[in-house]
Amino acid sequence: MFKRDQIEALFAELKSEWQGTHDFEKIHRDVDLGIAYYDSGRPLTGLDERALALIEKHKPE
């Protein structure tokens, strides 16, 4: 399960890399979904590859 510090780091990176771009809202939405999927044990299918990369980088070990 994601912890607060992991989520904060993930969203900080998301904002620094993507905020202000036309894809920011889509990536943000997919990160939100991806965290929920990950925490519930669901597969992370159908999500934006950039969101998946952020989730993979910051996920719990």
C-alpha cells in the first residue's frame, strides 16, 4: 500500500515534469487510478505509460 511520503514524492515529480502541459490532467487522472488499482491489487492496465512509469518509480517495495 502506498504511504503518504511515496504519494507526495510521486505527485511532486508529476507536477514538476508535466504541470502546464496539455497532457497533465490525463496523466494526473491515471496516476490517481493507478494508485487505487495498485492498493487494491488490480492490474495496472489501460493507464498512460507516463503515469505507469511514475507509479513504478515510487511504489512501495
